[in-house]
Amino acid sequence: MDLTETFVGRQDIFDGRIVKLHVDTVTLPDGNTALREIIDHPGGVGILAIDDEDRVFMVQQYRYAFAQAMWEIPAGKREAGEEPLVTAKRELQEEVGVTAERWLPMGELIPSPGCYAERLYLFMARGLTMGDTHPDDDEFLTVSRVPFTELSQACLSGEIQDAKTVVAVLKAKAMLGR
Amino acid sequence: MDLTETFVGRQDIFDGRIVKLHVDTVTLPDGNTALREIIDHPGGVGILAIDDEDRVFMVQQYRYAFAQAMWEIPAGKREAGEEPLVTAKRELQEEVGVTAERWLPMGELIPSPGCYAERLYLFMARGLTMGDTHPDDDEFLTVSRVPFTELSQACLSGEIQDAKTVVAVLKAKAMLGR
């Protein structure tokens, strides 16, 4: 069955600092029409940075949408046209002050395919060197290093709920045989 | 460090069929103000339904935001005030026509904590019985059963990129020792 939905028309709703929102009219496979609420997002990266003692750099930041501070792997949004690896190197340096000798792609992640057009690129960073952090002006972070086994337990138990963090950690757990 | 951001004011932008969008002004930890673009979403469930031959029910649907048909675990949005388990039972029945004897909570998932206020509840369903499907009117699905080991490989390789699917499968892989 061809499941394709075809563009008919668009209503632009919002053009913000991070997201845009538009409502498209589409033709469904049965010929009827439907509305699709789509949020555009620049996409970004998530970085699983593991040091030589098997500890993972984690950042805690306040997530206003959930009214809580959350622990996550370092991450950030892509600038327009930027290669994901360039974003990843910049964000790791800015958020946790770390540079890495080796960068391994860990695949792409679509956090929520229904309405939210965000795509993330995941990387593993190894061979780490510490430096200074340079967070954005409106970015307040706490940085910590967590043993990999402790972190993977926190992902499996549901204590950590951030999708990019859980995916990166559990992929690494399978790939590294931990 | 207290990372809390405090509500100052709200601009409501959009109230749609699925999502709402508002822009809040917040006070940052340093006393400055910033804007937070927040998309409200009812949240939902994802169901890893594994049959007695270790095959997982998967649904393929067109994801307009990514202009592609994607294979995902069955999932759906919560009705207002609905218990996640009730949503999960309904969606599994509607999307793939399956009822289950045993339901195991697999934790919560926050797909994208920055702007998108969606929270998913993941479940494993076992002891499955086939029936008829009842998809929503504007929902066009292809259903398939995929061997668990094949699916977990597709999650690890990056072939499957849907966050809830990757998280549910890799959690199950670790929990079941596959």
C-alpha cells in the first residue's frame, strides 16, 4: 500500500527563535484531505563522551517544558548548513570543555516523528582532553562524570528519560558489550 | 547551583488538534530574562508487543514531517486524563488488532526535552491474541511482525531511527539478555 501523503497547502503560524510551526493540508492515500501540524526544528547532535576511566560526561540543565532539571548527554542545535560533526565538536567543547581525538558516528535519531521535525545525530567521543567550558549566555549547566555502568543502569531503570541519552547509552552498551 | 527558571508571562500562539504552542518569558538563575518556546502535546504510549515466537509487531505509517514511511512500534496519544495503560491497550488493539495477557511497564520517555513537552509511557505486551484492527479514520498503516533479533540489529545499525522504538527494543534487549 502506498502510504504517501501529498502536500496541498500551507498555513504558516509561528516563526520563532528555535522552532517554526505550520499547518499543512495533505491528501491521504484514500483521496481525502487532512491537516498536519508540523513543528520545524533545526535538529542537532548528542554526544556520548567516555573518558579513559569509562566515565561519561553528563550535563544537568533546567528543562522548563518539564519544570525540572534533567541530566543528559551534551547536545546542541545545528547552525544552518552545518555538518553534524562540526556541531558535535563545538557543543562538547562549549558545554563540558572537552575535546576528543576520536569521533564515532552512532546513527541518527528521530525523537518524535508525528509532528516534531527534529533529527538528531549521535556521536561517541573518545580520547578526551579537558579544557574550559563556554556555555551560551542563557545556558546554565552543571557538569558531572558518571561511570558508564551506573549510567546504563539509570537508563534501563527509567531514572533517565531523555531519549537521546537513553539511545546513545544503550547503543554503546550493546556495541561495547558492557 | 539552582538551575530553576521561573515563569514571568505567557503569549499563547496556537491551539491545534494535537499540539499547542506558547512562548513564555522566564527568569534565569542569574536574574536575566529569556524566552522559552514550548509546544504542548498530550503525550502517549509506545508498545513493544512480542509474540510467543519472539516476533515484534511493527507498524509502518507515513510520517509527513519527514516525507517518508517509517516502521515503528505501535503507539498513540493519550486522551485527557487517561491512564497510560488504558491508552496502550486501546492503541495495540486499534493499530495491530492484538490483545495481551501481560503488560509490563518499561518506563517513561521524554523524546525532546528542550521545547517539546511530550512524555511517552513504554510498555511490553506479552501473551498476545490476534483480532481485528480499527485504525483511526485518517490513519493508514501497514502491520508486520519482525523477529526480535532482526529488529534489535536494525535499531543498533541506525536503520530504525524512531526514538520510542529504539529505546523500547534496546531496553528489552538488555532486560531479556538477548
